Amino acid sequence: MTAVFGDFLRPAGEHITAAVSIRDDRSAEAAFGVIPQFGRLLSTLARYVGDLPVPDEFEAAMAGSLSPEAQTALDARIALRRGTQSLRHAMNSLGDVVIDDSHPAVRHLSAAADFLAAGRDLLQTHFTNGPRGARRDRSYWAQVITSRPVTAALLGELADCALQLGPWAARLLVAGTMERGVPAATLLDLHTASHCTWVAGATVQSAQRNHPPTADACRLLSAIPANFPPPRVAPSGREQVRELCDGVVITAERLRQAALRFAPYARWPPTATSVTWRKDALASAIISHASQVILRTLTERAKQLAAGAAIGTQLHNAADAMSQTWPQWRAITHHWDILSTGIYRGTGTSAVATEFGDLVLRIGRLAYRNEHWTPACGDTSLIRDLADLAPALSDMISVMAAVHTAADAVTCIAIEDREAVYTAATGCQLYMPTRLLPDGCDVPFPYTPALQSRADALLAGYDTALKASTGVTTALDDLAVATKATTSALALARQASTAQAQGRDGQRRTLRFAQSRSTAAGNDVAGGSPRHGQAKNPFLLMRGGGRPGSARTLTK
Amino acid sequence: VAGVEVIQARLREASSLAELLAVSFDAFEAIRVLARSSEDTVPGLFAALMTTADAAVDGREAITIAPSLSWAPGSTPFASPAAADPGIETITDALAALGALLNEGWPMLRSVRPYRATVWRAQKPPGRPAESIS
């Protein structure tokens, strides 16, 4: 299983609680041992707050007024950094005193610092640095991490840690164990650090008193996974329903990650080929069709298991939404029957295609009785028995979660493919076989440029399919939340991510996209004058009316 | 299925590489159109027929780049059978028969692969890079 943030946050909190609850008299050496670990903890907390998407001190001073949330994060960041600096100075001024690392409090603090650092590393896997050092999103979870609710939840957790550590560090000074032979500067630095730690925690606590983080946001924070694909589990042909469901979740996650990882390359040759997009559309159609079968079966099974009217209705709605989706994907495959990006260079099977193949097999084997089912299976596929698919309510929820993750993966791929196809269409890279033209068209190439109307119909098909796929994921999101399925985190993440995109740069992104589309359309309408030295490109010649009558005769 | 018999006869009678390629192109088109027209008829065969049509497109695209194939338009369009015409079993039989015939014809094409590659390089269109036939 992929590690999630909660796997690190929870034990970190437990270790801090354990450390501060040790009340025995510690030796001076043990007290000295606490200082480096306290320093590590404070430094990690400062880094967490430093990662938050708020302006730095100088930008804040220039900006005038900040939102209350940003101001809170900024104040906490300043306090924690100051505390860290003080502790660093304290460590330097300690000199070569004897340190005891074996005291339980020291060990707990050390473990807490390790867990917190690992948790931060996990969050950082969702980001990368751009060419100018700016942080860029690297996963679908990145926008969730920087969303307002999750940021608030993270700040709340960090404040809890700080509020335990600050007063406890102050007690070290009161106990007097440190005062023997310790420079006054060190004591003063430790005092400053404990005070700053408390200030950071109290700032967040008081800011969140009236608007505490929601339970959903805390759950979402804990559910953030590491941005590493789980290892591939190839379909074996002997998998039972539960194993198939687990396999679907793994494959869907790998597919999502593969789609995003290869997205930057998917729009340029040689990887940008219609074969990839055609196979993706085919897989999406088959997955959606089989998913509809599964959801219909589950709807019937929900009645038998008395799962409740609300669940039954939501399942029915999800099945209906799915029944709207596969015809759209099928329509796209029909478009790709004729259209292509020309000569296929045969770059081999892409990572996305492999994962999609696994997903098709698993979803199909969930839907149908034949445990060796393949999409090319010649026999008529018989639908699984109700009780076989979901013997109990918990099994039903597992199957729903599998369908949910599969639908989400299909939508993710659709978004990337649509962008890539749009780039190909506006870049005059869509063709059709010359032999499919009516008699009388003299084109001395195996492929001829596709008509604009065909390209437009293809793009419109993607828009419709994407809308239908989004409708399905929304319906399944609601179902997952209602049934408290494991994929409810996916639903919450989508909500947070959508709100984040709309709130921050969604408007700008939409505008940019609209501008690029209208520009491309304008070129086509104007006749697409030859450019970039491609005057002999038949696509441009035909668009520009260079071959009299030929474009008009190709409309069928 | 109307039209399939004609393609089957043309496949059997093809005497040259160019002729075999041309009729294979039409045969793949026939498979595609037949499979597409039947996708909705039996839900249990949806995936199989979708995959069949997709494989037919793969086959047709592979033939399209063959240098011995005439690029001139004029492929015989295969008419989609009317809904009331054949049953699904007739259509799947026709698909299987066409597939088997195409499989018989392909060894001939494979045997001339080096020739095809040579011809292709000689005939490559201006402004386009040489493509490998693989």
C-alpha cells in the first residue's frame, strides 16, 4: 500500500505527547540531549509552515493587507524561524558539553522529528521546482495540499505540536537542571525558542478558534498519499472479486500517475500519435460499459442487502450516468476510425496503454463471470451473479470503490488526451487515408489532411465525453461519501482541488485556453495560409483552397 | 452478408501484391464497418466487437503505408448492413471468414517486406522523412 501522510503525522504527535509527559528528573546531560532534538523539531515545523502558499515577509509588507489565514501562517512562520535560529545559536554556544541521547524524552523527540520530516518529504513528492525555482504541481493531489481547508488542517496539527513543545521547553529552564555550568546566552536562547514555539502555536490556535478545520479536511490531510506509483500487479486470471477490486485501485492509481508523468511529452511526436488516443478511447468505452454493468448489478444487490433507499437511488443514478458515458467514448473511437496522425512510427506500448489494458481486464472480470475474460473474448460475456459480485454490504462498497477509482482514472486520461488532441488538431496534424476519399481527388500521399469539420467533430466529441465522465465521477463521489468508502478521500480531494482551482488561477487558465482556441479557429476560417515553410503540406494547401473543389467534395 | 462475398472472392483471386493490398484494405474496412454496425446489438459482445473494429483500423492503417498500395482514392466503400438484414451470428461468421482469409494472404506480404521497404524509400513523398515499414 502507498504510504499516506497520516502514517507519519499520527506517530509524530504520539511521540511528542509521550516526550512531554515524562516527568522524572532528568540529568543535565539528558537535558542537553533534548536541545538538538527540540531544534530538529522546530526546524521541521518551520519548514512545514515555510512550504505553505503564503507571501514571504517582504512580499507581505509590500502587499498591504493579507487575508486572516495568510497573516496567521505568516506570523507562525516568523515565530518558528526565530525559535529555530535561537536554538541553533544555543547549540553553538553549548560547546562540547556531554550529551545523553538515551533518555526516553530525547528518543521520543528524535522519533517525532524523524516522522515529521518524513511526512514533509511525502508532501513534497507532489511538487517539483520549475526552471526558475518556482514550485510546480506534480500530481493531482498538489492542489489539494495547497487548498485552504487542508492548509488550515495542517496548520492546526502543527500548532498542536508547538503548543505541547513550547511550555515543556520552558519547564526545562524552570527545573534548573540546565543552569549548572551552562552559559547564560544558551539559557536565554532556549528561553526565546520556547517562547517563539508557544507564540506560533497560540497564533494559529486563536485564529482557528472560531473557524476550526473541518473533520473532512483533517481526514483529507491524513489521506494524502506519497506521489509514487504502487508496484504493478499484473492480472493473473485467478483473481477473486476482492483481489480484482484491490487490483483496480492499484492500476487506476498507476494510470493516473502515468498520465500526468507523460502529459508533457504526449503532445509532441513521436509519442503524440492517434494510435495512443484511439486505444485510450477504446479502453474508456469498454471500461465505462463494463462499469455500467457492475453498477446495475450492484443496484439490484443493494435491494437484496437492504442497503437503504438512498444508496439504491445513488447507485441507480451512477449507473444512469455511466450509461451516458460509454456511448460518448464509442463515438470518439468512431471518429478515430477515419482520423489519424498519419504514419505510425511504432514507438511501442506506452506506460498508459499497459495500465489501461490491466484496468480493462480487471473491470471486465468484475462485471462478467468468465475469470479469464478479455475484451477480445469471442464468447458472449455473461454478467456475474449478484451474490457472487457482492456477498455482503462491505463487498458492495469495495466494488463501488473500484468502479469509482476506474472512472476517475478514465477522466484523468480524458483530460490529458483532449489537450493533446487539441494540440494536434490546431497544429494541422490530423489526417485520413487518401484511399478513403471519393474518386477524382488527386493527392499524391498515403494520407491527406483531415477536414476541419472532422477535427471539430472529434474535439466536440471529447468535450461531450469529458462532460459525461465528469458527471459519472461526481455521482460516484457522492456515493463514496455516503457509503464512507475508501475512495471518499478521492471525492473530498476533488472538492478541495476544484475549489482551489476556481479560487486561484482557474479564471486565468480558462481565459488562456479560450484565447488559444479562438486563435486557432481564426486561422482555419481564414484559410490557413502556409507557414513555417510547409507550403507543400497538403493539409495547408487544401485548407487554403489550393486544390480547387477537393475540400468541398470530402465532406462525407 | 451482402458485399462480404465479393471481398472474399477478390481476396482469393488477388494475383499481385498491389491487388492483394488493395483488396485487403477494403476487407479491413468491411470488418470495421460490420463490427461497428453490430456493437449495440448484444451487450455481451460489445467489447469484442469494439476490439474487432479497432483491430481492423490497425490493419487498414498498416496497409495504408505500404508502398505497393496505390494511394489513389477509390476504395470500394463497404455499405453498413441494414438493421433488418443479417443476425449477429451471420455477422460474426462473416467477420471470422474475412479474418481467416486475410490471415492466409499475409504470408505473401511478409515475404516481400524488404522489397516494400526499398520501394517506400524510393517513393517517399517530398518533405517527409523516410519511414521504416515495421
